[in-house]
Amino acid sequence: MTRRLDVFVDHSRCVGNAMCLATAPGVFAHNADRQSEVVDPAGDTEEKILEAAFNCPTGAIRVEVDETGKRLFPRAG
């Protein structure tokens, strides 16, 4: 069974370079300010979502397990 994820973009950090859109286009889109936003947290695989978060150059993406709130990225210190 696939676990549901909560995906967040911190707009104070996002510079809109679209790496996340290229990696997980079903999850992310640009808003009117050309910043990434989550359009469907179930729009791609967990692997692709975590890859998008890992490759974000500003660390603007946070990923958590929906049911438990456990943070998957960035890892809690």
C-alpha cells in the first residue's frame, strides 16, 4: 500500500527554478509569481517527490507522512 504524503513549499525560500516541476510534474506547478506550489501530493511516486525535495537548490520543499506527520525530508535533526 502506498502511503499518503503531505508536501509543502516554503515560498520565502523558493526561487522558481523549476527543478521540482521537471522531476515530479504531477505534484508541482508554478503559481502566478513563478514559484513552485503543490497541486497534487499524490501526483507522482514517493521516490520522485523525495528526489524533487532533495534536488531543490534552496531547500524549500518539506515532505511528511500524512497519517503520522513523520518528516521524510529534510530529515529532522
